[in-house]
Amino acid sequence: MKISLNWLRDFIDISKLPAQGSPEELDVLLTNTGLEVEGIEPHDKIPGGLKGFVVGEVLTCEKFEVKEKTLSLTTVDAGLDEILTIVCGAANVAAGQKVIVATPGTQLYDKEGKELFKIEKRKVYGQPSEGMICAEDEIGIGTSHDGILVLNTDAPNGTPAASFFDISGDLVLEIGLTPNRADAASHWGVARDIRAVTGLPIQLPSPALVIESNAHPIAVEIKDAGCDRFCGITIDGIQVAPSPAWLQERLQAIGLRPINNVVDITNFICHGLGQPMHAYDWNEIKGGKLIVDSLPAGTLFKTLDGVERKLTGEELMICDASGAIGMAGVMGGEDSGIKDSTTRVFLEVAHFKPERIRKASQIHGLKTDASFRFERGTDIQAKLFALEYAAQLIQELAGGKITSEPIDFYPTTVSLVEIPVSVRRVQQYIGVELAAERIKEILTLLDFKIEADKGDEFVAISPAYRVDVTREADIIEEILRIHGLDNIPLSDHLSANFISEFPLLDKERVQLNISQILTAKGFQEIITNSLTKADAHKAIEKDLQFETVEILNRLSEDLGVMRQHMSFAGLEVLAHNINRRQKDLKVFEFGKTYHKKGPKYIEKKHLALFTTGLWAGETWSSAPTKTALHHLYQVSIELMRSLGVTQFETDTIENSSVFAFGLRISINKKACLELGMIHPNLASK
């Protein structure tokens, strides 16, 4: 997710931070809150940001002829320590002019941002030249190349061209947004985290709508429970045109292509407030009515990208009297979008159940800015605010009047989650005596409401946009990330004090114990992908009891199915290392296999051990020992004894496509462990 610093300043004054909101300062601040900054990149209106270009003055100008060309040898004051000598080929250069000068070391770009050449000190037809006097197209502010750009200004020599033309650049933060942080999928959301840490106030617009009439209402009918809030409004008399420069710059900074003023405003709201919305051509809504419903499987629908898609019946659709005109929360229909001829629009902002949008997005392989937010969860309480702000912007940038009463279908007001919180428990989990006042202060800055306050116990009411905060542990995580992990002191021996011991078998503790035993015997733990290629399953097809779970939106054929056996990824790890001359290997992995039985999906957890090459290397007292089956058997027996298992049965593995030979260990006639030599057919895959 990309965040523009100029855009972020619209919501919060980061210049009041200790380092004036420098990229480095925001990098540390946001990463500490859980919004990891993965990169910082400059974004310039003009390629290169006019770096190296300054205002200069031509002091002298002498013409000379070379090969039937008339050139000028000039001296230029560019505000540097020395006067520059520049050979200029423009016919209109003359002494006394104010011009734009590219100083030595300046990189020139074409209009697409591709590097052309760098200005260096050199000789031109035997004359020294220490820069370039520029035309409009060479600077990047125009297309004219008829001659140099002559300025009518009293600006001091050496004034940077960027400040002279008022062309300010931007910096863009690339944030690695985790799936649970739906609240931060916007510039407003990022600003909220900054506020929580710094206490700086949030600045929001205050839209005020003037409803001229109710001449063009749109009726709305919700037939599917997948939509629990729907807001809309009609604006008439608009003029579709290119967006103003400031709006285009906001969108271009985060990698979006400006389209027109109406569509750009919907994108502006989506990335600014985290509220996806859609603008319909009012005249394309047949019957003056919108219906939110699902359609029968097999129905064909052409999306805005021109692709005809076959519906499965799982999708939530926006329909009019003639049929579907949009796939809710994912993408609009081909014919309902805004065109240059559009004069009347219907704005829609809605709340759809995340699971419905996620399923539709996955089925059709459509990952849009809207689906990215809807499938994580949007703020149901901010819908009307987003609609009003968008309507106001359209009136300002495209003209028009509001000619319908705002629609707000919201039959069941969302109930905010109430979470009992114990200050003592917060302190126990965090490990520091954090004052109750500080705990409540952090939660208040995060928009939580504090009720039933008894000092050491209270109820925290989660804001609607925090769909991921539902229990006390989530509250403690919020307090910890804002207070700062760096502010939690570590004990000298780097251990933790558990609140209590678990009376029942703790799977995590068992896994840790097994890991320690294997590590002591020279094994190394690996973590591999649960996805594998379908051909691997074909090699062991006769040993499989279940159907394969296929990936709908597969990234490649090598990652096309969920594994049904632990051997595949382990063998790939062995092959990778053997090919790099690491031939003596002992590795283990805790992982899951995935199976399908009719409509039911099954997950099974396993421990897999892999050995190859030498079991023990050569020492002064012993020769090297090759890995054998009995070595793995001894390790397996020791692991079973650590789990309290002493009674078991063994039998041989026969006619297996996984093992060429091996043993099966059973407890009470239930197979629990298999070990053997990998079958050559499987190894070759």
C-alpha cells in the first residue's frame, strides 16, 4: 500500500513532529505501530524534480559561426561561485536575459522519465561549455523547442527552478499492510496511528450538502443479506473533464492513472478515507431502481475491464431492471461507468460482508482497490460521511446540483463490541506496571470509548472500523504497539514469566520439546510452502485417500495444489542443498497436509524428518557413517518415548509409491509413523 506524504498532511500536521515529519522519522514511528514501511520513494511532477536547474542571467553573448551554424558563446551568472561559460545554439539568446540554466552534473529526462544525458563540462566546437541554457521541453514544463525560455522575473540568480515554478515533489511510503489491519488501508487510517503515538489532532473535511430538489431519485432494494448498508445520491448537470492538477498529483503519487474528475474523486475517497465507492451514469440505470441480489450460476456478466465472466451464484451483484450492472465490492459493469457524455451521476457507497466480496474476488481472480478493502472490512459508520464528501467534491470540480434526497439503507445499526479490560491483566501480559491512566489514554487516542470505569477494571468499546479487535487480548496488543515494544525492558536472562502452567497437554510445549531433541541430534528445522505442483500427487496417487485441494487463483503450476503429503517440499529442500554441494543433511518440519472429501475440507498436522548423505562425519576415532534406516528408527523411538509411548507394533511397508522400503509403527493398531527410503519415482519428480 502506497501512502503519499503530501496527501497524509491533509489529515495530520506531521511538521509538528520532532523531526518535522521526515521520512526517516515516519519510517520508525509507523513500523513500531505495526505498519511496516518497506520503502520510501520520491515522486516528482516533472521527472528528476528539476534538480540542478536554477534561475540564471546571461551576462554576455557573442555570436560565432561554425559549419554554417550560428552559435553563441555566453557567460552566465547561475548563482555559483564562478561565472559559467556556456555555448548556446538558440537564436533568441541575448545578454541581460533571465533564463533557466542546467548546471554541471544535472541529469536530463524525456517526458516519460527516461534518462537522456547528464550535463558535463566539455568543449563545443573548440569552446568551453559548462552547462546548458534551456528551452521549455528540456526543463519539462512545456513542449516548445523554438528557443530558450526567457523569464520575466527579478528572482535572484541561483534560485532553484523547482521553487521558481512552484513544483514541489512528494515522497511515497510503501507500507506492508497485514490482513488484520483493515483500519489502516487509507491515508486517514495511517494518520490515526500517528495520532495515537504523538497526540497530534486529525483534520477532516466538513461537507455541507445543499439539496436542490428530488427530481431524480433512485430506488434501492436489498434482496441479499450480504449488503447491510447502502448509501447513494444523484448529482445532475455535471461536466466530465480532466481533474485539476492537485487531484491528478495525489493519484499519480500512489501509482494511479487519472481518468476524469468524477472517477478520480471516487478513487480519491477510496484511498483517502478507505471507503470504496462507485459512480454510475444515471441514464444507464434502467427503471430508476437498483437491486442488490445474487444471480443464478452461469449468468454472463461483462465487467468494466471488458471481460465477460460466468457467475457462480456466490457473487453479490448490483442490478437494475435489465440485469446486472456491477459486481458489488469488486468491479462495475462495462456499460454503467462514467463517460465523457455523462451529465448525471448516481454515487454509491455501501457496506458488504467481507466474506462475500473475498469469495467473488477469488473466484474471478479480480484484485481491485475496492475488493482489497471490502474483503478486510470497511467502516460501516463512515459511509454517509464519505458520500457527502464525494458529492461536495464533484460539485466543486465538475459542477452540477444535487437532485435527490440521500439514500441511507441501514436497517440494523451495527452493535459495537464491548470488551471488559482488567488493568492488572494488561500489566501481566505486557510485563510492565503501565499506569491505568496511560492505558486509557492510549485507547482513547485509538478511538475506543471507556465505560463502566472502576479504576482497575473498565469496558472498552471498539470503534466500528476496528473489525479485528474483539477480545481483551486484542486490546492488550493495541496498547502494546502504541506504547512501543522498544519501551518494554527485557530481563537479564531473557525469559518470560507465565501467568500459569497449562494443566492439559500443551501442543506448543510438546512441539518445542521435540524440536530441542532433534536439534540436539544435529537436525535443522525447515519451513516450507504448503503449495506444490499437481504432478507430485500423480506420482503417489495410489496411496492417496482423499481428493486434492486445488488453488483457484494459482500463481503458477508449481504452486497449483495444496500438498497431501509432507515429502514433496522436504525433497525439494534436499535437492536445492545437494545441488549446492551440501550433501550431508538432517532436517525436520512441522507442517500440515490438506485434503478434500466431498464438500468437506480436512487439515492434518505432521512431523516430517529427512536425512541424506552421512549420518556422522569422520573423526579421529571413527570412520564416517552413512545414513541408514536404523538411524531414523532410533530417533523415532526416542521421540515416542519423550511422549510417554513405550508400547507399539511394527510392520513392513509394501507396495508403496512413497517408500521403496520401510517400516510402519502403530499404536493400538492405529498407524502413527512411517519411515523408509523414498521411492525413486517420487524422488525424480
